[in-house]
Amino acid sequence: MSNQLVSISKWFKRFYLMGFLALSMGIPLIFSSATRSVFEVNKLLFLRIIILLLCGAWLFKTCLLKDNGFEHSEEESYSLFEFKWRRIGLEIPVLFWIITNLISIIISRNVFISTIGAYDRWEGLMTILNYVVLFYMTAKLIDNTRYRILIFCLCLFSTSVSSLYGVVQSLGLDFMNWSKDPVSRVFACINNPVHFCAYVAMIVPLGLSLSHYFLNKIKSASSFITQSYLPILYTSISSLFMIVSLIILHVLDISMFSISTIQFLSIFAIIAAIFYTYDTLLPNRKTILYIISVTMISYLLFIFNFFDFTAYHLTLLALGSALCYCFRAIGNKTFFMYRLCNACTLLVFYSMLLSFSRATIIGYVICIAFFYQLILQKHTDLMTLPRWIMLFFGSAFTHIFLIFKVHLFGTYPAILAAIIGMISFVLIYLASSTNFSFKRIPISQMLLSFIFYAAFIIPFLAIPFITTYFFPIITILLALFVLIQQYLETSFIKNCLCNFMLLNLLFYFSNISHIVFFFILLALLYIYIIKPQFSQSEQFHIVFTFLLKAILVFIPLFLVIVNSFRDLFADFSSLHNLFNYTLVFIIIAFLYFLIKRSFSRLFIAVSLLLFIAGIFFVQLQNYKSPYHNLSQYQADSLRVAKTIEGRMTNLSNNKARLYMWLSVPAWVMDNPLFGSGPDTIRHLYPVYRHPQYGIHEGGHNYTPDRLHNEYLNTLSTKGIIGFIIKYIFFYGAWYLIMLKLFLKYASKSKHYILAGIIVAPSIYLVQVLFNFGVVATLFLFYFLLGIGLSFINDEYTNYEAT
């Protein structure tokens, strides 16, 4: 290829990149009240414009290179109408998927709707083709890791902006007058809390993978060189933030000279000074001492109502802290990107909590557990495709039967739960075992593994006896684990702890007992998995990320958790309460011993001091009820906390969706092979509506446009053949390719990005068991599928023409 054509090819690649970056930034942010459909129409229009521009540029470049005689070789290409393109592995499943949609439209009960799409959804053939072209273009036109990192970073940063808008919504501030109240469940720039939650949940694993990727790129954990301009720049940014904060508070009718504002400025100045000393990957002792001292003093002052902060002050303090954390690293590009990705990922995670959708959180827990199971796996013998598949489904079954509390619905459901639990254990054990053989089954190890698995399920069973004696039970479990852990496979311990810890964090964290249990699980994961296998910087990053996530879950649930604390330690004149309180300190001491293998005099003295101080603190708090004399801010916080707690702990008793799903059998019987046509649910639902649906729905949404299960939507509108081609041949083949790529790059920093790409679409596929896709979530889903498949381009030799 001539130098001129090489230069032209590079400019085309940059144009492709700009188009993909525009999509990454625009889809999560674009909406307009100028159109009746505030979100869907505007996002879809933007998507189609960018796709048309990219397609035009791609076709022009292909013709230009073809005219100059530059084409891919026959053995690695397909050809059509004398055009050749390099194989990426999924051409045939995608072609079959398009053909089944065309056949479905030809025999559709309403060809016009199937082509254009139902009003306000527009998910007909035109939009399906948009997604297919997006997927294929992304897979073909992105051909280097640098571009993928840029795209993921912009996806994360633009979603962070939307998430920040969601946080502002939770404070009761908004420039739009929405028909729904966004305070209790935010939705930011996406049309519904359910879909916003799904979108940001898919972004979180991308943020986690970027953080690990940049951490891996940092060569040293020592101090970075402080550039001469950094003190001035850091001070200027901190001062500018203070000025902006004062302006914001003034707009919110909070005086610049009020005591609360002066306190806010003082605390932020202290935080900025502390973060300036934090110039390393691992905080030094001085920084740790500063952070602990300021935190404890601030907490004590908060208890005695010294601070007069509103939610606005606290939010600005959190944002200011994140700003200082990031800009202290600005002298080193990789270190700055690492910190920026950390901060943005946590912001996106927090907005996911504020929009708490049960379906999405179920998908998030299952898939993020799998993410950590992937990246924490160091034993190469266990990195095989069948093992990863068994591990995913074993973990998924464990989460589902514990989240839905199947055992509480009667005898037969309890038996079903036991069977599911056994199947889950077998799958996880087989995926984790290095020496298992059907010819010689290791009975003793398998039995001990089952004891560990079953024992650690006990705290999640929500049985009154377990709730009453929770601390004695988890103390016994901790002792049991320490006794048998040497006989268990390290990988099995890792996989189980990841499952239980993530499940506990997102579905049981509203209770003080389970908060203690979460820290026990985290400590065990650190002691037996993370500490022996990872560097100090990686240890700190993984553990610190979990701790910050726990704090973020704690924040919106604060008032509920305080009430739980009071219920548990209400009166130390009760021997039961005093015993529970003592066990907490025994557990802490025991975990400290497991980490350090000894007790220092300082630890003993501090522990005794905290034990005695804690008794006085509990008795002091016993006179204060968190649910009386609440300010408006506290009342709003309690409403958010109750919403999240309810969605964590309670299952919906609304049977409307069940009766909605019961309309599917008749639908499929009438349209078995290719369905009734794309997007025909609303048009045909009156024909197949179950008699009980209207009664349980209460008249609202009497004719839905979706069945709240994407799999059933596909089965009804595309038929059995369309279902099989889409979910087995298309998506299934994609996952097989991605897992093979992950195994290939397991020793390289690429594998962190691949882990995020594998997990993020999986969250979507789990949450649509109870939901459906919209433009934003479907865009991100197919975009990620395409970027993942683009790694196939790395397998070919460096060839400039695409």
C-alpha cells in the first residue's frame, strides 16, 4: 500500500473513532422536551445519523482501496458483488438473524408496524437493522486496543455526567418538570429508573476493568514525580471548587456566611490538604493517620450535632473529595486516568443504587461476582471454557434461589430450593476442582466443600431463628471455615466468597448483622485469596474498591441501618444484646489475628478502649430515635432508604406479569416458527390477553407494548426459529469467542478489558428476564458485542485496509 493510501486510511480510522466517540457520549445524554417522546426518538435519531455517516465513510473507503487493488486474501475473506471483507466470526449467524426477521415481517400480522415499529418504541425492522449495522461496523472498524480504551473511557465519563444528574435529582433539584417523582428513584437522561439502572449497571464493569487496566500499566507503587506547577494548579482547582460551591449554595438560598457554609469550607480545606499528601498508589502511614483522625473527629462531632450540614453540603464535599483525589495525580497521565476511572465508576455505581431496579441488581450481582471470579483466578489449569460456563451457571443458580427466597414459599418450593442448591454446588465445585475425576472421586474434599458452601448459605435463609442468633452463628461459621479451609480448593473458596459477598452487599446490607457478615467475607477473601496471589497495589485496589462500594450502599440506607443498629443493641442490660456486642469484637480480633498472626499491645489497648467507648456510645444513641423530628432532607433520605430497602428485601406480590407471560403459549402456538412480526406486542396483545391480567394490573397499562421479558418478546414476535438463531447461534457464539479470547490473553492486561466486555452485556441479558430493552440499553448492548468481537482483528496481521 502506498504511503498516500496509508495516510488516507489513517484519516478514515480517525473519522470512525470520532463517530463511535460521539455515540458513546451522545446516547446516554441526549434528550429533548421539544419532541413528544422526550428520550427514545432523540436517541434513535442521533444513532441513525451517526450510523449513516459511518456507513458512508466505510463504503467510500472500501471503494477507494478496491479501485487501487488492495483487498484481503481469499482464505480470510468473504465476498459479495465483488466486494471482499475480512471474516470476524459471526457473519453467518448475523445473516440468518436478518433473514428470520425478514421472513417474520413478510408473514407478519401487521407488516407496517413490523417494519417501522410500534409508536414510542420504534423497534421494528428498521431499528433492528440499525443495531445489526452498529454491531458489525464496530466489530470491523475498531482494530486496536488504544481506540477501545478511548471509547470505554468516554462511555464511562459521559455516563458519569448522566449519573451526576441522577444524584442531583435525588436531592430534589431538576430543570425539568417530570411526570414521575425522580427523588425516590432517579432516571437522569434515560426515560425510566428501570432502564437507567440497566444502562449504568452495564457501565460499572467497564469502569472496573479500566481501573485494573490502568493499574496494571503503572510500573511502580512509589511516589510519582511532583511537577513544579502541581502545587499551584492543585491549589487553584481547590479554590475554584470552593468558589463554585459558594455560588451553588447561594443559588440554593444558603447564605455564604452561615455557620454551615463556614464549616463546609473548613472541612473541604482539610480534605484538600490531606489528599495533597496522598501522592502514591498506596497511602503512606501519615496519610492514613490523617484520614482516620479526621474521620473519627468528624463522626464524633456529627453525633453531637456540631455540624449543620444539608444534603447539598455533603454532596459537594463528596464531589470535592473526588476532585482532589483525581487532580493530585495529574502529573502522571496513567495514574490520573486510574484515579479518574475509579471515581467515575463509583459515581455510576451510586446512581445505580439510587435507581434501584430489582431485575438489574439481580443481573449485576450475578455478573459482577463472575467478573471477580475471572480476574482473581490465577490457576491456569482452571481457565478452560467448560469450567467458566459451569461456574457462571452455578453462581447464577445460587444467587437466584437466595434472592427470591424460594425456600420460604412452602414445602415443595423448599425441596426445589434444596435441589437447585445441590446443582449449584456441584457446578461450582466441578468448575473449581483441579483434581476431580469420575474414576476417583475425592469424597472427603467434596464433603468438606459442601459443608463450607451449605454453612455459608445459612445467614441468607431469612429464618427467624437465624436472625435471632445471627452473631453466634456467624462466629461458628468463621471458626468452621478456619478449621477446614486447608482441605478446600483455593479456587472453590474464591468463587464462593465472591458470590456470597456480592449477594450480601446488594440484597442484605440494610441490616447491621449482614454488614458485619460482609466485612467477614471480605476479610476472608483478602486473607486467603487476594493477599497470597496479588501485589500490594492490587491488594489495596481490590479491597479499597469493595470498601468504597460498601460505603456507597450505606449512604442512602443510613437511617434504616441506624434503626437496625438500635434494634440489635437497644439495651446492654439485656445479656443477649451484650453477648452480641462482645462477639463483634471477638470476630474483629480473630480476623486481625488471621492477618497479622499476632496481637500487638497497641491493638489490645485500642480494642479495649473502643469496646468501652462503644458501650457508652450505644447507650447515648439509645435515647435518640432516628424516625422522629426529621428535617425535610432527612425525611427525603428516609423515603429513599425505605424504597431501596424494600426493593432489596421484598419480592413483588403483583401477579400481573405472571398473567402477562401466560399469554405467550397461545401466541406461540398460533405463530410457531417466525412469530407474529417484530414489535407487534401492543397490536396483538388484546387477542391473547389472559383473563386475569386486567384484574391484577388494575386497569393500568391494560394493553402493554412489551411482555416484560425479552425472551418471551422474541419468542412471540420472531418465533422459535428466530429465538434459537438470536440467543444460541448469535449470542451464544459471541460468548464462546469472547471466552476463548479471554483465555488467550489471560496473562496480559487486555484480559481485564475482555472481562468487562464479557460481563457488561451479561447484565443486560439477565435483567431482561424481567424487563426489556430500549434504545439506550440496546445501543450499549450491541456496541459492546461489536467492540468485543473487534478483538478478532488483533488476530490478523497488521493490514491497513478494512
